Amino acid sequence: MSEYRPFLKWAGGKRQLLPELVGHVRRLRSFGAYHEPFVGGGALFFALFGLGAIRNGVVLSDVNSRLIEAYEGVARDVEEVIELLRHHAKKHSPEHFYAIRRQVPESVVERAARIIYLNRTCFNGLYRENSRGEFNVPLGRYANPSICDEATLRRAAAALSSVTLAIRPFEAVLEMARPRDLVYFDPPYVPLSRTSSFTAYAQGGFAMPDQERLARVFAELASRRVFVMLSNSKTDSVVGLYGRFPIHTVLASRAVNSNAERRGKIEEVIVTNF
Ligand SMILES: C[S@@+](CC[C@H](N)C(=O)[O-])C[C@H]1O[C@@H](n2cnc3c(N)ncnc32)[C@H](O)[C@@H]1O
């Protein structure tokens, strides 16, 4: 759809829903700044940038500090990140993977290259940390992983060149968003069933009280005439939380699910206040 796309594989990545999400944004003839408080891989941000739809400033944030560091490193010095990734690609082996997984380097550019390398080569492209905040996903089984996608990285750096990046919980958007700004919320989804739960994005996960707080933040922004859009799974609780707003149902196939038999089409919702 766009040559601008995520440089990380991220659980819950929005590539499939992109045409629908872009279609909703296009209904707005103009908006102020763009905010994505659960940025993850940033699929919608990159797509909108590629389409020239973003004109008035961008704030991308997430609670995952390693993720935001990856964006900072790419924005600061993408050529150095590429150089380091070429080195990782050359040395790639189980020994190299586990050695890199063990140590967190000092500089933000080296940290960015480390996370991109681990993300491209680890099992399922997952990001998971143990209780000490250490990345603990094992090596994946890829014959020939694409470790250094130079064109995607350079385009990402261009897209990120005047973006504000922050490590913070989603509520902080209340202090940032102005009337007519656009906020897109893509939280960890409400699980369709207990076993399909996949909420270990960062330490702590995202439970029902968090979903309820998010619905209150959505309503508060809407009352201040901020444009708000949110995606989530289609469950009774989600429909209940956003019942006052237009809810659009879309079909998507699950990207991350430990049970392969359940990887069929499922219903998701896009909620907007416009
Ligand atoms: C579904 S993913 C977003 C996927 C993203 N839209 C994409 O295209 O890749 C959810 C993100 O929310 C982040 N997150 C979890 N709890 C959060 C919180 N309380 N505040 C902000 N971000 C949070 C996770 O670190 C994760 O990156």
C-alpha cells in the first residue's frame, strides 16, 4: 500500500486493517497533529506519512522503552544503525544471537540495532521480557531472515525526522492533544477467550480495568472535539464500552496466536467519533 512501513515485526501489527483505517482518516478533510499512544510497529503512522496525509506534527509513544529507543536510534543515525545491522547479519548464528540478547549496549544507536536484529531473528518476531525486564525470546527458525532492510530503514528515518517520541502510558495523550488533532489508539486487544489472550507486550499486560480507563480517555478526548479512532477485538465488553460512538466491524486474520487452528478470520472493530 505504501513504501513506508514498519521496520519491526510487532504483535498486533495493523497491516491488514490499514485500508480501513486509512479510509476513516481520509474522511477527515484535515486534522491537526497526529498522536499514536500505543505505537508498536507504527503501521498506520508510516502509511499515513507515505500518503502525505500527515502535515501538522506527530507524537508517537508507548510504554515499551526498548521499542521507543529503536525509533530514537533510527531517527538519530540510520546509516550507523544499517552499518551495525550489516555486521549482525554477517555474524548471525545461534551463538551471536544469544550473545547479543544478553547485553544491552550503552548507545541508543547500538540499542536500536540490537532490538531490530533480535526482532528479525527471534521466534515469531515476538517482543517479550521476563520479570527483570530482559528480552527472553529464543532464536527463531528462519532459513534466511531479512536482518537489514536498508530501504525500509531509510524511509522510516525520513518519516521520523520531525516526530516527537516518548516513553509513557497512553493517558498522557490527555495533556498533549488539542481540538481537531487526530488520536489513534491501538491497545492490546481484549482477548476473545481466556486461552487466546496475548497481552504480554510489556511487563504487566493490559487488563479490563485498563480497557475501561482507555474508554474514559477516548470519551474525554471526544468531548474536547479531538478526532479519535480506536481498534480492538469485537467482544461484548468492547461494544459495551464504546456503544455511544460509531462502531465499524471489519474482518481480519489473527497474526499472533499460539493455537494454529484458531488463525482463521475474526471480527474486529474500529471505533471513531467522526
Ligand atoms: C496492539 S500493539 C500496537 C500495534 C501497532 N499499532 C502496530 O501497528 O504495530 C499495543 C502496544 O501497546 C503498548 N502498551 C501496552 N500497555 C500500554 C500502556 N498502558 N500505555 C501505552 N502503551 C501501552 C505495547 O507496548 C504495544 O506496543
